[in-house]
Amino acid sequence: MKKTALVLGLGNVLYGDEGLGVHLIRHLKLAYRFSGSLELIDGGALGFELAGLIARYEQVFILDAIAGDPGAVYCFSPADLPPGSGSKLSSHEWEVMEVLWALGLTGELPEVVFFAVGVEPRGSHGTSLGVGVSPPVRAGMRRLVRALVAELDRAGYAPTPTGAKAPLDFAIEELIPGEERCTKPV
């Protein structure tokens, strides 16, 4: 029997902005409690090893970096992307789109929604070796959390702020109408 839902943060914190998915999971675990069977997991840069994990859920929300305008927030499903558009952006062993493609071949692909923040391509400031995230990406991460929390609330997971000091220092009360929106990558 499949578990209900997973929020999966991806990235390598040693590559600066590229580690944003891992930072977001840490933030969400400290800042919120969720009702229902929602799990939050740091998937790091595990690559294909994530296939078995992803296949155990009915719905997966993936938090990751994507090549794009630094700090821009993107929300999309794999079907929204043109075939072959999974660029080699990250330091993941396998790109997550390849993992999802493989799960689709075996009939184990759950419903997947990406919440991503644009970063500069590898080798530039955004994904060069170093810990921490750049100011534009940090601002994008805050907008991403707003969008994700709004989506999880609509899905019935009732995000409740814990009041704990969290890395991104804001809570659901700070939601500004319309700021939870994000775009699809082009």
C-alpha cells in the first residue's frame, strides 16, 4: 500500500544555490507541522536511489533548483516540460527527470509536482563550490515556501506554524495574497 504524500528536497549543499531543496526541507521541518500522512525527506543528491522512495507515495512534491532566472519560482509537473528538456543542471547522480521517466516505464510513477527556484547554471556563481545560498535565491526560496504551503493547505495537510526559529524566518501568517503564485519554465 502506498503512502499518501512526500515533500522531497533535492540538492547538494556543497554547491551553494544548488542545495536549496535540502535547505527548504530543514526549514519546513522546523517551521511547520502538517496533518495527515505527509512526510518531509532530504533526498540530497542521491539520484537513481530515489526511485524506490518516490514509488512508495501517491503524490510527491519535489523541491529543487532549476536553470533559470536566479530567484524565479517555478511550479510544474513533468508533463509540462518538453521531452528531453531535463538539463544537466545539478550535481545529482541521475537527474530527477530521468528517475521519473524510469518510474513511468515500470508503472510506478506517482503524481509529481515540482516547486523549483531558478539558479545560474553550474560553474557560475549560483552552483559553484561553497555553502549557503545567494540573496536572489534566498528570496526565491521564501516565495517557494509560500507557494508550497498554500498548495499543501489546499491539499488538506493544514500547515501550522510551530513558532520555532527557522532558517528562512517567516511563517504562514506572512503570506501575501498572490505571492504564492509561481510560473512554469519555458
